[in-house]
Amino acid sequence: MNEQKLMSLLGLAQKAGKVVSGDFAVQGALKSGKARLLIIAKDASNSTKKEYQYQAEFRNIAVYCALSKDQLGNSIGKALRAAVVITDEGFVKLVVKALEE
């Protein structure tokens, strides 16, 4: 995984308004069907990971564990983030490519 590229892509997606972050907003995006990709921080608690993974898998949304909470938050210009959702299919393709490098 190319962490620097991933963080840059998340920053671009945030500026384009295609990233949802924060507990209630992420859960809302998952439930409403707006979510296309879920990224969970590697250092998120096990209960947080399980809850988000369950919600995403129930709705057939791809899930990746990447970066730390600090890196995830910094990449989108926010405080610590346990999870972020990407809502745009174009950004999803780019982010998945960076995650799988």
C-alpha cells in the first residue's frame, strides 16, 4: 500500500466533497446507501471495526483497514478519524488502486 498516495487521494476527495467522516455521518452514509467504500483505521478499537464492517458488508460495500486514526484524520484535514466513507465511484477506483499497490 502506498500510504502517501492514499493520503493525497483522500485529501483530494475531501476537497471535492466526496468524503464522509465522523461516527454519525459515516453510519448515516452507510445506512442511506451513499457509501461506496469504507476505510477503517488500523488502530480503531475492535468493537468499532466489527460494527462498521458489519454495516458495510450487510450493504455490500467494500471495506479496507488502512492508516492510523491520526493519518486518516490528517489526510482529510480533520482531527482523529476511526473511519471514513468515500461516496464517489471515480475516487473509489483511485483509492482502491492505491490500497492494493
